[in-house]
Amino acid sequence: MTVTIRYKAGDTIPLQYAVEEWNIDTQGVEPYDLAGKSVTFSMRGVNADTWAIADQPCSIVSASEGLVEYNWATGETDTVGMYRAVFKVINEDGAISSFPEYGVQWLWIIDDGTV
């Protein structure tokens, strides 16, 4: 299950995300082990054909907990709207897994009246 991430326009506090995978044995989600892997972040508007942000590197905050962080560049949160967010985990062999595994990770940038 994903929740909608909310930012106000112009916010630049880093985006933190917990990469999780479904475990068939426990029938629940568990942190995805990011040891030895890299992670990228992408987002695009709901009705957009192109990515507003494409495959930008994330910092791994805790590999064992699957916690990553994306540091916004200036202007990346200035445009109000609903976005789809995708995190790609790249393993040592270059194989890619996209997260969330199921459903869509929504990112909503809300007008705060100052941008």
C-alpha cells in the first residue's frame, strides 16, 4: 500500500522513501535490502508524456531498512500538481527493479500561495 506524499510548492526538504517488497512467506511487506545497490528517482505529471525528473540518484540512508533520500534541485517542486513517483533499484549486475512494486506512488505538490 502506498500513501500520497505531499509537498508545498517550493519546499526543498529531502524526500525520504522506504523501499519495500512483498514477502510471500510472511504475507506482508518488508524493507528491501539496498546493500551494494544504487537507487534513482523519477517523477512525471499525471497527464504528462515525459518525465519532469528522470533517473536522478538517491542517497541510501539505511541499506538494511531500505530507506533512501532524494535531494530536490532548485525549482523541482515549484510546479503545483499530482505526480507519479518511481524509484529504481539497480543491483550489482545492472538489473533494475522498480518501486513501488504494486500500485502507484503519488506525489502531490500543493499551492501554498507564495510561489
